[in-house]
Amino acid sequence: MTRALYPGSFDPITNGHIDIIKRAKKVFDQLVVAVVKNPSKSTFFTLQERSDLTERVLRTDGIPDVEIITYDGLLVDCAEKQGVETIVRGLRVNSDFDYEFQMALTNRDLNEDIESVFFMTSGEYSFLSSSIVKEVKRYGGDISSFVPSLVDKALEDKFKRLT
Ligand code: ADP
């Protein structure tokens, strides 16, 4: 049984993340989506909100054998605790590569038994990020092709609460 860990901020989950999850599921029997508690950037949604939204989206989409967890601390420690030897990440443009390259080498240095594997973005999502989605929604733009409707609704509600 092959098992991999897909970590991220998921602030919020987008169609780009969902695409990576679906494709990773074709390669691995089980996938653990790990929502990081304290990413280096500050988040719009709380940890609970990010994790709940991810859970609801995957349940609504009917994607089986995906577990959702939250974690704090070193990613390699989380992977070890989960009994996982593979970390899945997505690659979009050049700027992703520099960061992912550094992270992968650092993680291998910390634990040489854990490999990072990268899924190239699909063309239609190559420009898509959680930040872009939030930015467009903040100014009233249409994000229906970027995120599932329940994420759109969650963003709408949260922006309303904040104003
Ligand atoms: P992080 O803050 O850890 O980068 P994100 O939630 O922004 O968390 O992203 C998690 C992973 O998903 C990263 O590897 C990122 O490159 C990847 N990712 C995000 N959006 C896309 C997309 N549109 N296409 C492919 N990969 C993506």
C-alpha cells in the first residue's frame, strides 16, 4: 500500500490543489492532505476553517482514500509520524521551483528516507493560487472557475464578516 503526504496552507483549497490531489491519487493508494498550522505567511482562514473547507470539498467531490490532518512543526516529523515516505508538492511557474528545490533538499537533509515528488500543474491552473483567488474575491471578481462553490461561499461570508 503506497501512501503519500500532500502538505500546504490551503488558504483556501483551490481547483489547482484539487487537480494535484486527484492526480496524486492515481499514483498513490492513499493520500494524507496535511494542513499546516503556522505557515510562514499569515493566513486569511483559521486552521480549523482551512481544514474544514478542505474536508468538505473532498467529501463533496467524492474523492476516496484521502485523509485530512493538521500539523505543526517540521514536515519530515509529520511524515514520519504518518508512516509516509513520500511528500507530494505541486509545481507551477519558475518561482515555485526555487522554493520547492530548497525545501526538498532541506527535508532530505533532515531525513534522507523521505523523498519529495512533484506534480507539474495542469495548464489551466498554472496561474492559480490561493492568494490570487482571495485578491479577486476581495474586489468582487468572479472566482467560480477557480474554486468549488462552497469555497466561494466561505470567502464571501468571511469578507462580509470582516467589513
Ligand atoms: P504552501 O504555503 O505550503 O505553498 P499552498 O497551499 O499554497 O501551500 O500550496 C500547497 C502545494 O500545492 C504547493 O506545492 C503548491 O506549489 C501547490 N499548488 C498550489 N496551487 C497549485 C496549482 N494551481 N497548480 C499546481 N500546484 C499548486
